Amino acid sequence: MKGSVGPAFMVKTYRGDSVSTAPMQGKAMVLFFWSATLDDAPAYSKKSDLASFAAMNALYRKYSQSVDFLGFPFDESATIRRHLQAHPLSFPQADDNKLSGNKHMALTQNTTPYVIFINTQGRVVKIMSGGLTTEKRTIQVYSPIIKACIENSPYSE
């Protein structure tokens, strides 16, 4: 999928807005697919998920002038609403029946978190799957990818 045109579709957010996954007005885009951590999940899993949320919020604060962020929760609405109340994300979250479980699984191979980084020309620069262990590590790994998206430059590890 790297180098291909990113997935483009319209979704409704929890706030009722319609949002497109296509980059707008010369901005890059980060699509963040995630799942609510279950109460009975292992402690390391909860810690990793919370680190992902904290990192994504920090990255959103840092890059929101140049990058649109859009979250895609993969759980039923009541679970997502409870999770977001306890662990808010600062950017819009999709709440749309058109994003079925099958479409979500096709995009993410049923792995969360799953992040698609898209440059300002609508091309996929990088896809990351699975959580990193800490907020700091997530920011270290994702920041150069986001910069490459903003600059429309190649990203190599």
C-alpha cells in the first residue's frame, strides 16, 4: 500500500460532522485505527494502549496545523463512548455505520493500533501496525514519518 493512493471515503464523527479521509487543503493525514482496551486485558496491553493515546494526542497538538488526524474506533458505540470519556482523543473519531467491521478488517488486518500516514498528495507514506511500548517511543517513531508526509519526501527507516 506504500506509495499508493490512501483510502478515500466519507465518515460521520461522534460530533455529527462529515469528514473525508482524503487530504484537504494541502494537509497531510494520519488515520488512527484503534480498539478500546477491555477491562480484563493484561496490564501491559492497557499500558501500551494508553501510551498510544497519549502519543497521538501529543502528535496532534504538535502537527495539527499541517496534518489532519482522524480516529477509527473498532468497537460498538457505547464501549467507544465510555473509553473516550476515560481516555479522550483530541481529534475527530469516526462513528459511521458505513465503516463496517469487514472494511475495518480489510484495512487493518484486524490489528490495532494501526496507523496510515498519508502525504499532502494523498499517497501512503508508511503504515504502522501494533502498539509501541511507550508514549516517548511512539512519538520518536511517528514524528519523522509525519514530517515526511508534510514535506512530500520519501521516508526510509
